[in-house]
Amino acid sequence: MNIIADLQLHSKYSRAVSKDMVIPILSQWGEKKGIDLLATGDWTHPLWLKELEANLEEAGEGIYKLKGSEKKTRFLLSGEISSIYTQGGQGRRVHTLFFAPSLAVVAKINQELTKRGANLMSDGRPIVGLSCQDLCEVVWGVDERVLVIPAHAFTPWFALYGSKSGFDSIDECFGEYADKIYAIETGLSSDPAMNWQIADLDRRAIVSFSDAHSPRKLGREATVFEFEGKESEDYGFDDVAWAIKERYLGENSGRMKILYTIEFHPEEGKYHYTGHRKCNVVQSPQETREKGTTCHVCGRSLTVGVMHRVEELAKDRPEIEPKKKEGKTGVVGYWHPEDETRPPYVMLVPLHEILAEALGVGESSQKVGGVYELLVGKFGGEFEVLLKAETSQIGKVAGSRVAEAVDRVRRGEIEVKPGYDGVFGEVSIWASDALASEVKPAEQPDLFS
């Protein structure tokens, strides 16, 4: 049994987040997307915590569901904290995800944070003056089972490896607690192959989540777990935690493991390339090596992109070219070329984006919304459409052009204009008809069967 998990999102109490990011609507959209396990997000916020307590009931140890609901989507208690502090004579701004095994543990952590001066009412993702090491001391002082994962690890402004405010290693950031950081979250602007270049991450899991601010953005990235139990069995918090810890610890006392991740094309992320939005300056890593990180138009510093930052941290390690294997429905999986213990990944485009281009209208149009509802209703969720449904059947519901678009996305036969300095990249499905990938038949078992 596979469990699709999206474990990073925000509630309506965070800045620039849709008012629809509430548990009943998240449960509804989780079902629509085909997501089995969702983050709650923002449990540090007192008002959101009250909503969680009012709307959730336990469905497994440390796993929750909407009260009185038969929907299959479950919830994992998660929060994200923004640490802004000074270390080593440099300003640091790091976002970190925290996953708790119970609402009681969440309440105790919030009490401890408040004692240390944190204003938890300020935002769903509160800004605190505590270092990453201080935060670990707080949460693990309450419960050592709390899982800590650096969020969108390479984003320039607020991340562990961020070019503007981060560190060059997990040891430097987390100090004595580095050995309890078992994974990092890729962020939209990087993919696993980029992360595989970093020696710091050789023994750590690579996980991907959406960081959604609205229901429609759920699942644009996700991590797929394989559960050893039966569909009727309830998995627990410890099963998820052990799956994430397994690579670092070399053992797994749970019933789950990471099977693969679902990735946004990193070029579509808004920090993939180096650049300066105000001056429309965009540079690839090679151009940045040649021209430097100063804007040639205005003379200000460019925002160093994730791709360039990865190359800096990789030092002399070569770029990794993953092996590509095509599954039964044409979905291409990407495997590490040498290390078979690394979970593979697939690269997708959200269905709303595919429909918008195929139908020639905006993503928010009624036409896109109508066809979207037809497809997810027919096939049982967005991921069923993107990964499993036969394109001939998709064509019967939505037309041949939509079927062709899904097929091209599955095979990676698209173009993406890279994003930079806060500007999202642009996907073009029909930009070129000379994009056929050299993909071998699957040698590994099909990921989606």
C-alpha cells in the first residue's frame, strides 16, 4: 500500500495564505488530490491549535482525521518556525519544520516557546530569535520523538543552505544536534539529483512537500511511502518517523519506507537561477561563474539561485545525471546512477497548469475547473490522473489535447523557462516538438503499479 504525503503547508493564520486553508477544506482537497497524509501546518499558533483540537480526532497513534468524516485523508501535526538570529558574526534566517506525535506534546512545546519570548500569535509561521540549536533543545526537551527537518533547504533568503542567510553544513547550523537531523526538504527550486551532489546529505533522506498556501497548490510536491500493513490497518507517527530516519540510522523499526518523491520541475521554482527581478537579469550557473553576482544593470547584488548554490556546496563533486526509466503509463522515473538505495523520483506539472495550457485559458477559469472536476471524479484523484490513468481514457473524458498534454508531462517532453529572484518559471508543453527523451524501458519495478 502506497501513502502519498504532503507534509508542509500553512493555515489561514500565516501571511499571504488563503482563508480556505482550514481543516474541513484541506480534508476535501486532500481527497480530491489523492493525498493520503497531509500536514496540519502552523500548530504553534494558539488559534489554529484550537481549531485543530476542535476539528481532529485520532485515527492512529499520532495520526489524525477530520472528526466524523469518512474521507481517507489523514493529518500529521506539523509546524514551521522562522529563526532569525546571529551566529558567527552573520545574520541567519532559517525555516525549520517540526512534526509532533500528539496534541499534548504540541501544547507543551508552545508553552516552552512562549516562556522564551516567542510571540506565537504573530503569525502561523512565527519569527523567533532562537537559533536552530536552541529550538532543538526546546522541542526535544519536551519529547525526543519530535521530528525536525530543515524546510526548502536551498532557498536563498530563509533556509539552512540559503545563499543570503544560511550555512554551509548541517553541523554548522545544528551543532551538537546535527546527528538528529535525518532529512532535508528539497523546496520547489531543487530536485533530488541536485541534492545528491551534497556530501552533507549522503546519509540523509531527501523529502519533498508542497509548502502550499492555498488548497489548489497541495501536492505540487510530495513524498510517497510504502506501508507494509493492510489498507484496513492504521499506521502511526512512529511509522512515518522511522521511514525518514532509516537512511541515517541504518535501521527501521516502523512499517513504512520512502518509496519515491514527486517533484515540481526545479526550473519552475522561483529561485532556480541567479538573477535580479527588478532589472530582468537572469543568469545560469555558468553565466554566474563568468559574470559574478553583481547586477550589470544597477550594480546591486543578485539573488544567487539554488542551482548555483548547489554547485558551490558540492565543491568538486560532479553533477549527477540520473538514470531514466519509463513506467507502464509513460511516467518517467529518475534513479541515482550508482546508489540503488536512494529513492527515485518523478517530475510532474500540476493538473491545473496542464489543463490551462491544453485548453488555452487561465488556471483559475471555470473551464479549467470544470474539466479538472470531471477528471478527478472519473479517476479518483489528481495523482491518479497524472500517474496512472491510461491517456486513451483521459482523452475520452477531457479530449485528445488534454490527453496529449498529460502524456508529454509524464515523459518529460516539455520546456521550462527557469525562475529567478522570486519569479516562478514558465512551463511550455508544446514549445518544441523535438523534445523526445531517450528513456529506456523500466528495469526496476514500476513505481505506480
